[in-house]
Amino acid sequence: MPDSVDWDKLKTFHAAADTGSLTAAAARLRISQSAVSRQITALEQQLGAPVFHRHARGLTLTEQGRILFKSAKDMAHQAALAQANIMDSQGKPQGILRVSTPISLGSNWLISILPEFMEMYPLIRIQLLLEDEEHDLSDFDVDCALRPWPSTQGDVIERKLGSISQSLYASHNYLAEHGAPKDIQDLDNHEIVAFGGLAPEQLNSTNWVLTLGRSPDNPRIPKLAVNNLHGIMRAAEAGIGIVGIPDYVVSMSRRLVRVLPQVSGAPFDIYFVYPTELRGSVRAKVFREFLVRAAKDLQPSN
């Protein structure tokens, strides 16, 4: 690699290769798309070889680009780790903490408790990434993650925060029109909102409402299927049907009430995960300790 290739060009190339498009790379780096294009063109001129195949649907790496991407990824990892270590060496919890979390858990429960954490640690700034897929922590573009399943990745530190309970809910409007189910069998006479075909594979109890009191081979057919917990809650608030969802999802909703309170779905655990490289991170430590205390409120109040 020519000595004249600087880190800015490599960082821009890494962002474009990682996202697969100039537009997404520009958004990640907070620069213009034309600036991204110029830096990549300059990089290719210095290398004397193309690093991307450009087509209408985005970018794909050339053979030379794949070789460069591996090196740039390692450099990005080391640079991010060095920055984290420098911040933590100052002893006081400070700097940016990048957190990956499922959409419903992040937008309902986590955001509701973040003001308390930010008041306790005013020098820490949170970047929250809401996503339902398991983020690859080896990329080191996030510092930690909350997950409703054990990690499937190696070389991480994992701490169980607590167990999440599940119950049946419906809106006031739905119950006024259809009445409340009298028992489990009566659910057959009601509209159900459940996960669609893209339900997280790790949560085998996600659609428990469809087989409650029935054979797994003969599930109820939902009135509406949605592939996101937050969307399911909103559908229930709109009066479309009854839902079986984690209790924390409805903690901020005044439009849903619990039905068949004697019935509960299978609980599942929530985990806090971070790379082993951040074992000594003060920011990750204080955030983990805060979540352990806050997770005690994830249990429902019957």
C-alpha cells in the first residue's frame, strides 16, 4: 500500500465497503456523498487499482478491495479500541457510549430510564442503535448491546439482567366492541395480532398467543401479522385485536389493559453484552450496573 494513503481515505473506503453505498457511507461519516466519491476515487488512483464495482444497486468489492477492506477493518477496530482506552484511562465515566438494542426494548423501556442514567453520568453521551438483528460486536462500531437471547458470538462478556414476563393485552376500544375473553378457549372467538414470518428466530415463544390452549400444529390465524414488537403494540392500541407481548412493552401505554390476568406467556431472559476488549471500560461498567438495578422493574405488577 503506498505510503501516501492516509487514514481519512481508508476510513471513507471502510464506511462505503461496510454499508455498500456512497449515500450510506456519507450519512455514517456525516460528510457529503460527493466528498465520499472524491476520496474513494483518489484512493483508487493512488493504489492504481479499482476497489469497487459500481452498479445501480450499490457497490461491491473488487478482489483488491476485499484485501484492502480486511486491513481497513482491522485498523478501524484498533483505532476505536485505542480511543475507548484513552477515554477510560481518565478514570471518570465520559465519552460516547454506543448501544445496540432491539427496537421495542430500546424505544419503550430503555429510553424511559435513560434520563436517570444521564443525570448520574452527565459526561457520557449515548448513541442508541435500534435494530432487531443481532449486531456483530466484532466490528467494534458499538460498545455494548442488549439482547433478549444469549449471545451467539464468541469473545464477548455477557451478563444476564433479568427475566421478562409476557401477558395478554387489548385496547379499551377493542374490549368495548368485542368484550373481554372469558377464558383461553374464548380467544378463538377474538381477533389476534401476532408476529409475521420474520419473528426473531431466537425467541421461540414469540407467538405463544397463537397456540395458547391449542395444539402447536393447529395455531390460531392472526387478524394482522407484524414483524416488530413495537408495531404489534401499536396495532393493539388501534383496536385491531388481542396481543401476547412482553409486559415492558406496554409500561408506557395508557391505551392497553391486561386481559385474562391469570394467564402468562413463557418468560425469557435479557442480556447485556460487550466485547472482551472493553473489559476495563468504565463507561460500559457503570451502564451495566445501572441496567442491572433498573431491570428489576421489568417484572409486571399484577
